[in-house]
Amino acid sequence: MPTTALPAELIARFAAITGERYALTDASAVAPYLVETRGIYHGTTPLVLRPASTGEISEILRLASATGTAIVPQGGNTGHVAGQIPREGASDVVLSLSRLNRIRDVDPIGNLIVAEAGCVLAEIQKAAEAVDRLFPLSLGSEGTCQIGGNLSSNAGGTAVLAYGNARQLCLGLEVVLPTGEVWDGLRRLKKDNTGYDLRDLFIGAEGTLGVITAAVLKLVPRPAGHEVAFAGLRSVADALAVFELASQRCGAALTGFELMPRIGVEFASRHIAGVRDPLQTRHDWYVLIDVSTSASAEAARQMIEALLQEALEKELVQDAVIAASGEQRRALWHMRESLSLAQRPEGGSIKHDVSVPVSRIPAFMAEADEAVSAMIPGVRICAFGHMGDGNIHYNLSQPVGADKQAFLDRWKDVSTVVHGIVRRFDGSISAEHGIGQLKRDELAEIRAPIEIDLMRRIKHAFDPAGIMNPGKVLRTGP
Amino acid sequence: MPTTALPAELIARFAAITGERYALTDASAVAPYLVETRGIYHGTTPLVLRPASTGEISEILRLASATGTAIVPQGGNTGHVAGQIPREGASDVVLSLSRLNRIRDVDPIGNLIVAEAGCVLAEIQKAAEAVDRLFPLSLGSEGTCQIGGNLSSNAGGTAVLAYGNARQLCLGLEVVLPTGEVWDGLRRLKKDNTGYDLRDLFIGAEGTLGVITAAVLKLVPRPAGHEVAFAGLRSVADALAVFELASQRCGAALTGFELMPRIGVEFASRHIAGVRDPLQTRHDWYVLIDVSTSASAEAARQMIEALLQEALEKELVQDAVIAASGEQRRALWHMRESLSLAQRPEGGSIKHDVSVPVSRIPAFMAEADEAVSAMIPGVRICAFGHMGDGNIHYNLSQPVGADKQAFLDRWKDVSTVVHGIVRRFDGSISAEHGIGQLKRDELAEIRAPIEIDLMRRIKHAFDPAGIMNPGKVLRTGP
């Protein structure tokens, strides 16, 4: 399907809003906005707009509404489900938020920061650090992703266990509605029970209900003590028992609990510079335990030592190390965060981002492992992730020596089986990456019609002209 | 306006769903469902239905939709804004949730509990305790209020600082829609990014979008150490400085921070059995500091001692005591929780439930105090509350010897002034009590038209027949 060009006159009217310089039409200039991380979708667009302000976005959406022009908001373009790139063969206009990158305010006493949508996540983390606070949202792409995208996709990451995902870290929003009207919901209040929760409706809506242009974000005190341990164990069931013990002993101080398989540690040691197995002997499974507390550095140290001691005595853990320095802590986290990248040199990888109730992870994994091994003998299961949140990146590397494309061609079949098991375990087929284009049709299949219907009613109520990021989350049309 | 009776034939059809025994029409039987705590509104109803199951509620709403019958869901009937009682002079049918009081499941490993809407909050707390967990939602009416109402009003209370309000403690919902369709959103997942956030739309909607019939609630580990301190200080500004210090030193272990004025302690000591001023000397202001941690009993003790030591050295605190036993901890909390009741014997009380950004509390209080004192010379300001959340119950007791009714007649004038100041401080006119009937018209006045319009669009999309709790949150009609 070829790109339907927009009339030149309409392009000129959009360009007049941002200024010519920030209205890109040249193929090489728009190309970076059309590529998505998985390489599955290939977007097309006649125009990329780079507005500088909420006011310009309001004008753009007003014009888009009047002319029925589809608009695709885009932040750092790091999404995994193609929610941020325009549809292939359509004439969607890309609305880049990257010039709205001002931090409007930092309030350390109120523990909040007001940031525009285009602020890069790492910049917000730095601004928090500068006033001795922590903005806890943290994920692999934090040097590139933007807070508007993080909120629109309700991003998760490695600190969800203690601090929640993007949703829990947001107090208020400024949103431009499809009509161009601006909703100023930039509230700085922890408690405000005055009507329907519009904020949480825009969060996670993947830009289909409006464009988030700014947000009030929560900060927390920086912990006085921070410890990271790495432990080898026999089984996923033991990992669950250690998680339960850690929750009990550390409570809110348990700020991370990640699961890794032996094969993941091998892949990372083999392919990622600077990564090596921190333990002397081999173990089938590993957990990374992150503890931080405002009490004191000693309190954190005592807490993690006591926890490991108890887990060793109960023979839940076979061996463990505690990072002795900030550098060692970063190294352990680096290994965990490189697991995705480390799979690449091993050939094709079929990926799933699923969650199940935490207590059911071992049973889910056992069943899924059996099913995929039966489908593809020799498949190398590299399932890892945020165990404390029930969120497993159930990734499969191709058998050694297999044909990569033939393996990847099984993606849909394998996903159908894995997601079927996930559903029997009352799980989610998208724990943190969202729906976008990739899982849109599957969502429609697995959810009760009433749920899809309620979503469609909301979509229609907010965007009757259907111009906001059409074809994402929900199918277009009636 | 007289009650418009429902046709006897229609009453019989509703009664056939619940059984005659649970369809109340007798004036004395329905009376308790019509009284609200403030005594401002006087509901009327031709019928109170007490269904036993989600299925029965589905049938009731299907019939109500077909016949255009207004339905008012009611839990423990403890709400402060008359959201739960039927309109005066209308023929709203009351739908009592109290027979849906089963705890469906308790999962200590998954840290969750599945409870039906009619479960009394204290019963849920007990069920959590029985498996060595804490359900942190805690408020004065916990022995009566029901979880369905807590969720529908997004209840706050005394543990919001560390654990959030009802919204943050809910993972999933079961909701009967106005059409009678059932949305099974009883998910047990911490992470699930699959479409629009319907859950948070129903939470806080005060029963205007559907009837919450069950919920998956989060549990947390029970703390190993728990300490409560009571400190006397010079000013609200010093209280803020102590809060900031406590946040820094205790982090997530700071589980409560309540502000009380001298007059509140006097009222409570005077009128509430068993309450006495815990300090030897008088102070203008007091704070109650609650610390709990999973680390150990000693860690909590050390934390609160170090905090008070530092606050005393910095002369932010003049004097302080730490509760020496569980009994003393309960006694300190009892004093705080009795402040509302303690105002009654002092005559008329004009109440506000407001929030402002935490850092602006001192300036807000100074301005509000000046304004109300100018309006009513001799007014006794008893402003107290959840300082750590920015939530102040800005209550005013009548001047000594003044005429009670004449004082209460100023409610609207005084509220207009106080809420005006709240808004200039970017605050909320309803921090935790909701909108109901009491603040409905004020909400429409103070919010931008686009925000009210978005709420109306949602209301219409979910409840096109307008049968769900009409006249609450939003005005009825187009």
C-alpha cells in the first residue's frame, strides 16, 4: 500500500504552525521516525512536525481535527509494540515531542518535578539528583526514551517493585485533546478526589486519546543505604521462596528482585564486554536482590546480610555475593540489563513480555517450557525479568545451528501457545510494553467483548473524528 | 418535592430478583438508608434492594436500564458528601451491597485478597492479619464502611503517606455496568499494560458509572517494628520542617505524619474519655509521627529516636514522647482520630476537606486563618489532618457563646472564601471525601469547562440511560 500524500496546501498549513524548519518532509529527514526497535513494522509518513510548545500542538490538533488528518505522537521512539510509528501505507503525520524538553519546576520539599513530555528520562533523573532526590523510574532505554512516551505507555522497568510503574509516579498531566483543547490537569496533589480519574485514562492510552504535553512527577528521598546481592539457586520455586522471604524481611526496602537463568548469565558473559559470572560455581538460576533504605548505610548492609544468611541456612540459596562498591552494584545491574542484547549474537529470538500472579511463576514457567520445547526441540529458553512484579520476559533463542528466519517464522505459533498458557494462569500478554500495533488484534481476541466495547466508547467519546494515533490499541472503524 | 412512587408492578419485578425479604419498602425499614452523616441531605426512596450476588445485581441493573429506574449503590453509608443516599423527592432505588460480604480468596504469597464489595473494611484488615499481612487502608469508620464504598470514593485515611489511598491498593475490579453486563476485571497482576485503565475510572466515580461488586486488593508484609511519637512544636512551618526531615531520614518507613493544633488537643482532652495531653507543657502545635519498618523492632526504635533527637537539636521540636507500648501507640492515634468527634460538644463546626501542595501548607493556613477570623471574630480554628499528604481538615468551631445555627448558616460563605484560597494555592476542595451531592455544583463552577465536559462524555458513554446514581458528581441532564 503506497503512502497517500497529504495535499501540499495542508502540509503548508501545518508547517506554518511550527515554522518550515520544524516540518520535515524530506525522505532522509523523516526516516528515523519510521523505524521501530523490533524491525517488524515499517512506517510511512508525508510529514513530521516538531512543535516547540503546548500552544503549537493545540493548533496542530485543531487543524488535524478540522481536516481529518491522523496524528501519531512520538517521543524517544523506543517502544517495543510499534505504538509510536505511523501506519504503513497511510498518511499519518508524526508529531514529535522532542522539542518540548523543558523541566518547568523542581520542588524538593513537595517531592515533585514538573517536566514537559519531551524530556529524556535520564535528564529527569539527573534533575532529581541535583536536589538530592530520586526519580525512581528506570529502564534500559532511559538515555533515549522521553517521559511523555513513558507515561503514554505506562512504562515499567526495574524499580516497579518498590515504586510502581509510570502511573504510580505521576500526580498530574497537561494534555492536548484531539480537538486542540488543552486539559490543564497539572495538579501537584497527593490527594484530590474531585471527579473521574482522567489522568489515569491518558496514562497507558498510547497516545490514542490525546497528546500528553507535560506532567507532574513524584520524587522520593534518596536512600542512605543501597545494597545489591547476586545469588545462585537451584530452581524457580526456590527463587520464589527467596522473594517471599525478602518481602517479609525487607518490606518497602526491597527495591528490586530480578530472576535470571544460567543461559542468560552465559550469554551475557560471552557477548557483553565487562560482564563475567560473579560466582565461582554454576547454578541453574540466579536472582539479583536490590535493597535500599533511608535508615542508614549500615541498616541496608545488615538487612541484606541477614537475608542471605537466612536464605543460605534454609538452603534456598546455594551461593551469593554482595556488591562491595557502587561500581560492583552497577556491574551486577549491567549484567541483568544486558540480557536482552546478549541474545542477539545467539541468533533469532522470539520474545514475550508477560506477567502472571507472582505465586504462580514456577508453575507457569514449567508448563511454558514444556510446551515450547515440544514445539521446537533444542530451543534455548532465556526467561528472565522482574520476578517481584510477576513480569517475565519469556524469550526464546533459536536452537544452535538452526535457520534464523525459519525459527522467527514460528513467532506467531509460539506466541499463541505461550499466551494461551499465560491466560490460563490469569496473566497478561503485555506486562509493560503495551499493545500498539503488535498486540492489537490479539487483545481484541482475548478480552471479553464488553471490555473492548468500553474502550471503544471511551475512544469515541474523546476522539470522535478518530485522528489520534489510529489503529493502535484498538482497530479503527466502528 | 414528594417522593415519586414506583409502580407496584415494577417494585414486584425488582423484588422477584432478590426475594421479597430483601426488597424493603416499609418506611421504618428503609429509614437507615436515607440518613447521611452530615445531616444535610434527607434522601427518599420507594425501595431498598439487598441482593446477594453479582448475578442478582446484574439482573437488577438490566431491569433498571430497561425501565429507566435510577439506582443508588450504598455500602456502609459513612460517606461525608451524600454520594450514597438517594436524592430528596426522587424515586431512586437504593442498592445495598452489604450482603455481598464474602472474602473470596486470600493469597499471602501473591500479597493479595479478593473481597466482595460489601465486606466491612475492618473484616478485610482482620483477614489480612490472619495470614500475617497488613491491608493498610485505615480510617475512622473502618468498623462500618465497606470496601466497595471505599473504592468508589477512593478513600484516604491515615496510612496514605506510605501506602496510598484506596486506588493504589487495588489491582482489579468486578463491576456491573448500568446495562447489567458484568466486567470481570478481577486481575491479580501488578503489571498489565493492555489497553485503557478502566479500573481507575470506576475507582472514585462514586457509583455513577457502574456498581463495583468485588475487588482484588494488595496486601503488604506486616512491619517488624512500629513506633509512634508525639511532639510539641511552635508553628506549622516547624511542623513542615520536621516532616521534611522525617521524609529524608525515614523514607518509606514514615507511615504517618499528622498535624494537630493546641485547641484540638484541648477539645479531645476535655470531651473524649481516656484522652489526655501526653506532654507536660503546652505547645501551639503537635505532630504525630508513625514509623514502621520490616527491618526490625530495633531499627524502628533507633529511627524514631534519631529523628526526634535531630529535630530537638535543630529546635524544630520543643518536646516529645515516644509511645512505650502498643497500648500507648493506640492511645496517641485515638487522640488524633477523635478530633472530629471532640468538636461536637463545642457547638457548630464548619468543615472543609482540602489539600494543597505539602510545601505550601504553612502559607495556606496563615492566609485562611486571617480570612476566616476577619469574617467571624472569635472563630476557633481546629485545623488538623494528614500533613504528609497535604490534606488538612480545615474545621472551624463556633465562637464561645455564639448561636450555633447562626454560625452554621455562614457555612457556604465561609467555604467560598476558604476554597477560594485553596484554589489560589493550587489545592483541592475535596482531598479525600469526594464530590457526591455536597460539592457537585461547586465542582462545576471551579473546573475548566473542558474537564467537566470530558467527565460528562465518559458518563454518557458508560451510562447513556443515566440510571447510575444520578445527580452525584455531575448534574443530570445534558
